[in-house]
Amino acid sequence: MATGIKDKVAIIGMGCSKFGERWDMGAEELMVEAYIECIADAGLETKDIEAAWLSTCLEEVSVGKSALALPAALRLEFIPVTRTENFCASGTEAFRGAVYAVASGAYDIALAMGVEKLKDVGYGGLPNPGSDWGSLNWLYWPNLTAPGAFAQLASAYSARYGVRMSDIKRALAHISVKSHKNGTLNPKAHLQKAVTEDQVMGSPMIAHPLGLFDCCGVSDGAACAIVTTVENAKRLGYKDFVTVKSLQLSLSNGEEMAFNDWDGSYFMTTTKASKKAYAEAGITNPREELSMMEVHDCFSITEMCTYEDLHISPRGKGIKDIMDGFYDLDGGGVPCQVDGGLKCFGHPIGASGIRMIYEMYLQLHGRAEKRQLENPRYGLTHNLGGLPFQNVCSIAIVGKLDK
């Protein structure tokens, strides 16, 4: 009988590069920057790592199709290394591979690394998804851009709940202002400048109702984690460590596009994955029990819908929670994007999932400096790759080891 992953695996070290326009570095140098912090944090040597997982999405401009870039960059000692890719969940997939490997008993210590060099692709956003959705003709399906597709969430949400678009836009502006404010407190964020609601509301329109400040940017970055079993962590002398409470993954099967039950106002994968994640972690009331979260804010409307998909805000009531400050850093609820989120870090695809866990890890250890929360217990991270009608969702929950 499967029992899940709760408290079986400890995170004993993490590292994260500075995110941004890193023209001075290639993917290999970014991995080294994250790894130096991670291995020092763990207090280990490279020879102690027995297996590794590398995540990157656009391998043509980052590391190539194999996993060879990781052992070459870090001088890993002829160990097994696996490259993972699963759209925007790629980083969490690498983490999941390392976690499951040590939980199975196959290895004692494993590494997960995520990296992406998006600035080198030459696009303002992400490149054409290509064959993942067949041969697309941009002339007859022009709204199948990321902003165009996600903007339709707002129209669907407005129709379902009878909410005025002006109220939705005001809530989206609050989300962006909140995340930029948090980003000013994080020296590793790409964007570290506060914005006002008027700036957000008056910014150039990208895909109605999404303006410029409703869209996350393109960045370069890397993040990594070292994991072992709880028993091994204790044996090695680690104390007060962070453990994995849950890892869940949900992929669309085409149901959203094929039937009328889905109205386009929410993400079916997130609603399903989050329920399984809470059950695995032993969380019965996420609104009360979660201390913080990082969700996939590729667009502000995605973040707004995710609040409800995670069963934190009641359906149709997310806007009220947003405007009440429930998700603000000092709002007394569940702070979201406590490090600035994709909005301020950008979204180097292979790195984002692990970067989110990195922030939860810092917070749980009390090392988040100016943005530190008081006595956090559980942190949730959420990735969403693809488009609203066909996507992959990954959720991780981490926290201190239950005594």
C-alpha cells in the first residue's frame, strides 16, 4: 500500500543563482553559481553526491539534449545523471526524481539542478511551442500565444461569476503591485523595483485585460537542491531540517477540450493535484495551515485563478481575498510570491520550480532576511506548463520535520 513521500526525505542544501539578463554567463556557469551555494550549504563534497537530475526545457540554447552538461560543469564523479523536461514543471520534475531516488533506497544523497538560458533564444517571450499542439497556423489561431490564451481566463471568470472586468483588472493590478513590492526585498530577483497600481493599470495592453505588468518576463537562472533520507540526515548530524511533505503531478488528458464541463475559468489539473497534495501532506485546511506559497504567476490572471484552484479562496471569492490583502506579505493570510515570484524573477523554465522551493527552504530556516515570515510551518510551490486547455501541473509542499 502506497504511503506517499511525507517526511521521508530531507533537503540538506540548496542554492540559487542571481536571475536576470546574464549575458556574461552560459548555462554551465549559472549551474556552477547555484551549486557553489548549495554544496556549501549542505556541508558536503562533490564526491558525496551519488546521482543527479538536470532540468532544462529549451535544450537547443541551454545544455543540449543529454545530461552531459551537468557532470561536466560540476565535475561530478562518473555518477548517473538524468535530464528531465516537462514544460514549466521541469524543475520540480528534477527535484521529484532526486527525492524519489533517495526515498527508494537506491541512493543516499542526490542532487537536483534546474537551469535555463532564455535570453539567448532571441524572443521577447517563449518560443513557438511547435508540435506539442500540432501544426499551428498563427493566422487562423492568433490567440494561441501565451498572453492571448491566458487572457481568456479573465473573460471566462467574468462570465461564470458575473464579475465586472474592471474589478478583475483592479485585482490583477493589486497582484502585480504586491509581487513587485516583495521583489524589492530580494537581491537575487531580476526585477527589484516597486510599481504603483496606476502604473499597472496604465501600462500598454498585451492581450486584454492583461497589460505589460500582468506578464512575467524572460530571464536566465539556475537553482539546485541536495536531498537525502530523514534517517541519513540524522546520522550525518543535520538538525532542524526541512522535509518534503508532498509531491504531486497532474497532466491534462484532453478532457478540457473535448467536453463541455470545463468553462475555461480555472485549471482542472491544479484542482486535482492540490487535493492529492494536501492529502499526502496531512493538510486538511490549506487556508489556515499553509504559511506561504509560490504559484505559477506567468500572468496575474493565472495567479488569481490558482488561489481558487488550490482551494484556498472559495470559488468566485478570490478577488475579495486579493483586495483584502490576504495574499500580501503582511496581510495575515497566506503570503504568495514571497520572493517576488515569476513576475520579478522571470521564468527560466528549467530553474523556476527549484527556485520556488529554494525560497520556501530559506523561509523555513529563518534566512530570508528582509522578507522573512514569522514561524512558517508549510510552504507550497506550484508550476503550470502549457496552456489553460492542456497543461501539466506540479505541486510541492515542504516544511519542518514533524516532531
